[in-house]
Amino acid sequence: MQSGHPGVDLGPVLGIESSCDETAAAVLDRHGRVLAEVLLSQLAEHAPFGGVVPEIAARAHLLHLPGLVGQVMAQAGLGFADLGGVAASGGPGLIGGLVVGTGLARGIAIARSLPFVAVNHLEAHALTARLPGLLAAYPDGVVFPYLLLLVSGGHCQCVVVEGVGRHVRLGGTVDDAAGEAFDKVAKLLGLGWPGGPALERLAAAGDPRAVKLPRPLLGRPGCQFSFSGLKTAVAQIVARAPSGALPRQLAADIAAGFQAAVAEVLADRAGNAMALFAARHPARLMVVAGGVAANGAVRAALEAAASARGFALAVPPVRLCTDNAVMVAWAGIERLRLGLSDGLDFAPRPRWPLDAPDMRPDRMTDRPPGLPSQDGTERGVSDGADRGVSDGTDRSVSDGTDRGVSDGTDRGVSDRTDRGKSDRADRASSDEAARSLPGGTGPAHPGVTDRSPGE
């Protein structure tokens, strides 16, 4: 990280997002006004495999990203010489896509002598609510500090956002992310990939009390999450059902019960996070980011939990909860305003926790040029696992069958949802941070990572 002069007269900033399977570019002016944005989803490429294939994703970014950047620049009526900086997701994420995005961004920066910002993808989510004019209740954007619940296909964590680069992680998932569990359960029910929106539609016809399901960690201290046992419970119910497609009503009841369980657990764990936050800060605001926040039952549960504790709840529009380039450009603006930029030798990081020391603006030493995984492999997600095949996911289904809903409803995959990067790693640091506060089914392709939506 390099320091320079604060961006008082900062020109428009180009943002590039390529951390998973969304290829996106956007241009924002220094006030956060969106001048142009474009996003290309890769659902059609990955759906046949039941998850994101990292090599396919990287090749799609390489094919489409230069054209998308040219498109947003033309829409904004700008030339590259008019820019005040270039920002790109630098991690965490799938390494191939990160290499493509940061490589293009650095090339533009070199050609036009522009500052380059390697944006932590998680911080981009965390700062989205600060965009002026985005939330009616906060016309100038939310102010620091606030509590963040990031809940998507690859992330599930509670974070205190104290400022740009200053984050305290209170807890995260110890296994699956919430959106990942949604996707895996949807697959068990025969709903295809990504399954979050389809599961919610199916759940609308079900009785959430008809099928008894566990609530992992409910009522326990702390801000950790766990959804693997809940997913396994659903798999066992499906495995005990008669062979063939599940009756639609049973599938709907399972979907409704699962959705209710996730909503209750998220509200409970977020409640603990609110208590910890309130013990340290006078502010009473929780921001929710990630595709799972688009689920009506989840949002209702979080709204009730926040209201009961005297907190306001702020949720960005769904299009900005999922992976996008607007949030990347805005995070770049936030850092450039502080006079912060990155060296052109920056190497993308498949793992990059929010509370990493070099995230802080006061750490003015250059960021090291990328950190390899402990075993020297290129890791596609932040916990170092392309989980779709290596762990034999959804092992509890005794016959390995993906059951279908009998009428074939909601089998499509046209809904766009977020596939994030798992944040199960680095739990030790989050546990330590929390203690410091007062009160304190695998896919068919061998290269597939079955991280899924929510966002």
C-alpha cells in the first residue's frame, strides 16, 4: 500500500470485478455517482456443471472484460486520460479471474500514469452502504462505525466496520456459508443451480413446521455460524423418502422448514453480534450485504432482531448486494480519498481476510506481492478449497440421488445470485477479536467449486 495526496480533486474511477463468475465494470465520479455500469453473468457456462468451474470463469473474464471496460467508458463519455484512478478486486477469490482483472487494471494504470487500487472484495461489500443516495434513510451514505452481516454463497460473517481498512471480525461460519447451504439443499430437492431463489419460491407453498430441522448453535454465546448439520439433516430426510421424485408438497415443506431454520439462526447470531457492538459503540446500525439478504424470510427475521435491540437495518439494493463493479469502484474511491493506492507489483490473493494487517490505512508499507497458499497450490477460494469435489459433499444421501420435485417446477437456473468466496478460514483471529470486545452435493465436473448463491 502506498500513500499519496488525498484525492480532493479526484477524477472518475474505473472499477473492475472478476473475483468469481461475474464479469463487471463500472465508472463512478468522485461523489459516488454511477456514470456507467455493466455486468455479464456466466450462469449459462457453469450451470451444466452444478457450480463454478474456475478455468471456465477465468477464460470468460479474459474474453469479455476488455470489451466491457470499453463499453462503460463509452457510456460514461470518458477517455482513459479522464480517469482519476483504476480499482480492481484483488482478492479473495478465484485466482484466475483475479489475475485477469488486476492485470487489465494495472495495464490501464501504467498506460495512463493512474493510481491503481487493489480492492479487498469483502471490503467492497462492507463499504457499499456508504454510497451517497443509495439508501433513502441515509442520503449521504451510512457513517462509521456500523455492524456488518455479510451473508452470501461464500461468506457468512459478522464484522465491525470502524473505518476504511479498519475491521473487527466477530465471527464467521465454521463450515458452510448460508447461501452455500441454500444451494446444496436446492440441489437435493432437484431445483438446479443456483438454487437460492428457486428454493424461496418453492418454500412459499410449504409449511415451515411440517418438517423438524435443527437450528445449529441457536442460543449459544458468540457470533459463529454453522449450516453443514442443517444441510445434512435435509439430506437424510430426502434419503428416507420413497425412490423417485419427491412429492411436491413434501419438497415445499422441506424448503420452507430449511429457510425458516436459516433465518432463525442468522437472526440469533446477528443478535449476539449486535450486543457486542453495542457494548463498544454508541451507534445502532446493522448493514446486511450479500445475496441471502434478498430472501424475504431472512430479511424479515433480521429486521425483527434489529428492531428488538434498537438497531436500524440497512440493506443495499439486491443488484449491489451481489458481486458488482460499482462497489469495487466505490471502495477504490474511499481509499484514493485517503491518498492510498497500491504498487503495480501487487499480486492477487485468493485469501485476504478483512482484518489482515495491511488492510489498515495506517500501515503504509507496500503490500507484499501476493501470498501463496501454505501448501504452495493456487487456491480458488479463501479457505483454500474448491469444495465441489474434494470433500464428497452431501455424503449423507445414501444413494447419491438428486431428487426432483414431481412436477419439475423451478428447475431452471436463470436467477442471478451471488457466488462468493468462503470465509471459513482465519477463525482464530475472529475469535480473538470477539473476545477483546466487552461482553465478550458435489458437482459433476472435477474442477467445479460448488460455492453458491445467496447474494
